[in-house]
Amino acid sequence: MALQAGIVGLPNVGKSTLFNAVSNTAKAQASNYRFCTIEPNIGLVDVPDQRLYKLAELVHPNRVVPTQIEIVDIAGLVRGASKGEGLGNKFLANIREVDAIIHVVRCFEDDNILREEGPINPVDDKDVIDTELQLKDLESVEKKIQRTEKMAKTGDAKLRAELQILKRCYDHLEQGKNIRELNLTKEEKSATADLFLLTDKPVLYVANVDEASMHTGNKFSDALREAIKNVRKDSFGENSEMIIMNNSIEEQISSMESPDKELFMEEYHMKEPALDRLIHAAYELLNLYTYFTAGEQEVRAWTIHQGWKAPQAAGVIHTDFEKGFIRAEVISYDDYIAYGSETACRDAGKLRIEGKEYVVKDGDVMHFRFNV
């Protein structure tokens, strides 16, 4: 289940450069003019996970298959996009389709790279995007309020409750706030589920800094971090995170092979590409877990949502596995590594038989029994 994260931002902030760096299946054109990206570029990105390769060292499979996230490079947004300015309507429709947003914000000065918004101001840039998304969501919520008000006149209690939730959302948006800050319950979100609200999507901010600031950040990234922190009410808050990186350096690293890559990273005092942190952060932002299957043919990572039960996890491999689920054989990753093989885990009593109600844990090594 390759979930989608959409890269967004104002024109010329480094979106396509970031896409080129993260994607291992496609390359986007990166140029110094507005709307270089018109049709969204799409690429599949491997989720770095050393556990997968440690399992492979024990199993010696024919192939190793990492899990992936789909990254979408979306056209740059400008003021007035919610009213159709620039490629606004197309841009907003593309965002509506993704599961999470990677918002690239320019945090560097360079007179050679065009900028239409005046002096570098990452907080204002963030607000431009937020405002346009909020205005589009206001439009969507208002239309549904009008429809629901008519239907609620019949006295339907469910519709009246839905109407109250929609009005809460409308008031919140009208105050210049994002829906994700409301922390709606799962039941409350059902009132807006069909709207695919743009400001309800989790956001990962990428502060694209200059080379000198790639380890420590700078005054621009500090200001952006403070702006994000101010709207977060608790450890989850607005459901957003921020990563500091230099997109150009990351693009160069992604195009290199070993040992040149290692030498280049050593020169820049990097233990790992910032891209790895970005991909992991996006994965966590979407509340995803990884489980593994391990056999002679392949060792493979599979993506599931936190809280999924064994039959749902089995369905990621094939729908027949979920329909005909009987049981799951489960070994924790730590036990598999400690004992060295499935057989050794079985002999030590570390292989568990779990039924339909088992909630899969991150890192479980699983084998499913099913019948169709």
C-alpha cells in the first residue's frame, strides 16, 4: 500500500530539487521560473529500514524488497490559488489526493533564484499556503453546510449532529486556523470525510537552507520552527514536524554511488542523508508501521497503519489473505535477531500463534495461514 505524500510550496523554493533527491524512479525538471512543474511528477521512494537487511543477512533470500512511499511533486502555488490564480485549481486538486503534505519553505538567500514575494520570510510563505488551503476548505465546508441544513429540517438527529461539526469546522477555518488543529475524533471526522479537507492533512515542513546552515539551521529556519510550535497545543498538536536540509546537497548525494557517496557525506560531516530522516518522518507522520515476511524467496517489508489487526495486515499482501484468514505465526523482530532463525525461535517458544484480534506491532515477522 504505497501511500502518497505531496511536495508543495511557493514557486522556486526547491520542490522539484527535493523530488529529484528522494525519488528513485523518476526525475523532475528543476528550473528557475514559475510553474516549472505543471503536471505532478510521481516517484516511489524506498523507506530506509536497517531491520530489513539484518533479517536478510540471516535468511539469505533471493531478493530483498523494501516498503515504499509515493512522492508527488505538485505545481507551485501563488496567492489567489483558491480563486484559480496561477495553476490554483489544479494544484489544490492534486493536494486533495495525497495522504500527507511535505511543505518546502525557502530558508536561504540567493539573488540568482527568482522570488516574487519580496524579502525572504518563511513564516509569511507558510501563511500564504495555509491561507489558500483554508479558503478552499471554507468553500467546501460552506457548500456542505448548505446541503446539510436543508436535509436536517426533517429532524434527523444524525444530520443535526453532523451540521454542528461542520459549523465548528467553518468557524475554525474562518479564524485562519487549520482543521488538523481541531483534533476531531474519528466519529466527528466522518462528517467531513467526503470533503478530503486540505488543512486536515498532516504536514512535514522542510526548511530548505543554504549549505552553511545545513547542520545548525539559521534565523529563517528558527522563525519557521517557532511559527509551527506556536500552533501546536500538545505533543501531537497540529500534526506537523520540521526537518532542516539543503535540497541541492541531497540531490547530489542521491545521484552518487558508493564509495563516492560516503566520501562526499564525510566531507560534509553527514552520518546519513537528511533524506532518510525526511522519509522516516513522513512515514511516522502518517502513523504507519512496518511488518516483515521472511523466506528463501524474499525478505520483504510491508506497510500498515498503526492499530491494524492481523487480517488487515494480511490483506496488504493479497485480499484473499484477509478474506480467508485463519491465523498468523508471529515472531518479534528482536527475538528473530537474537535467535538467528525461524526454526530457532520456534524451538525456543518465541513463535506465537495469533488470531483475528491480534494487533500487529511494528517490526513483527509474520507468516499467514489462510483458506479461500
